[in-house]
Amino acid sequence: MKRITILKKLTMPKSDIHPQWFEKTPVLCDGKPLCFVGSTKPTLQIDIWLANHPFYTNSQVMIDSEGRVEKFIKKYQLEANH
């Protein structure tokens, strides 16, 4: 008996719907590469990681991303204690 492989002829109905995969995507923090990971984006930018996270560095520095603290203070008409 001759085996017939059907799987070789079988194709997925929608083959072009998946995003491009980058094997070695650099993870950057402050423009410095930290590591390489697989991702669907060519580069990954992060603001906080292990070496500058307040929990691990025992600092009470509040990281303000995009002025969110100021927006909150203005919205609720609070006094800023800087």
C-alpha cells in the first residue's frame, strides 16, 4: 500500500492574517538595550524595569507618565505638594 499524505496539500483558509514575527526584538529602556525577545513589533520601549523600579530600589520616587498626576490634580482641584 502506498501512503498518501493529505496534509501536504492542505492549506489554511486565511494564510496572510498573522502579523510579522521578529525573532530578536530589542527591549529598550532610556535608549539602552536590555535584552532581546520575540515580538510582533520591531522594537519595544519600556519606562520601568527591575533596575529602576521603586519597589526594588527602595526609593519613593513617583514616576509621572505623560503628566497623569497633573491631570488628576487639575481634574479634582487638589493642591500639589511637590
